[in-house]
Amino acid sequence: MTSSTPAGHTPPRSIVPVVAAVVEREGRYLVGRRPSHKRHGDLWEFPGGKLEPDESWAAGASRELDEELGVIVASLGATLFERRDAGSPFVIRFVETEIRGTPRPLEHSEVGWFTLEELEGMPLAPSDAAFVRHRRARAGST
């Protein structure tokens, strides 16, 4: 399901909102491998994380990408995809994101840049896999 809620809107707290930064450069997307000891350990994901209470999407993305990758969020764009993460209270919003700086794996075990086709063949966290399928389907229809 997609959403028309503006990226800067603060969501209600009845759910746990999660921002997933979709950083794309020259047809490659930035993803990180989750640490083994965390939920969905060793699976790849788009960087981001849970918003704090009353935190905007932009502020949450900035905080999370600084913590996880040591980069600065230059801007947030459109919401590309939104999905409830099965078995959790998380609703993950995949948002176009521009960054400044070189991503480093500060919380992930590794980070990398991959095409959508490469991502389809990788072990992704469930919501991230759903986003990649959605993105590939849209790319095939344009």
C-alpha cells in the first residue's frame, strides 16, 4: 500500500512508525546487513529506524542515518511504499532520501550499493523484500 501522507507529518503513536531511507545512486540502492543478534539478524535492509515520540519523519531519518551510517540527510522526498511489518507493531515507510557523506557500517555488519535485480536475489528483511518487489514491478510497467 502506498501513502499520501507528507514526509514531514508526525504520525499517531497507536503504531510504531519506522522510516526506511531509499538512497539511490546511478541505479544502485544503499542497504545494510542487520547485526546477527537483532530481529531479522543477518538480513539486508534499507537503513533507518523507529521514530521517537513526536519526532517528524525528517528528524527521525536524520537521526537514524547519522547513528547507523555517519551520513547527513540532505533531503527527504516522496513516500514510495508503506507496509505493516508482520508480527510487529511497526509500519515501515520507504522514503526517497538524499544523503551527504560516505556511508559507514556503524550499526550494520556491512553496507553496500546494489541494483534492484541484485537485491531480489539477496536475503532481505520481509518488508524490504516487499518494497523491492513493488519497485521492480513499477519499473517494469514504465
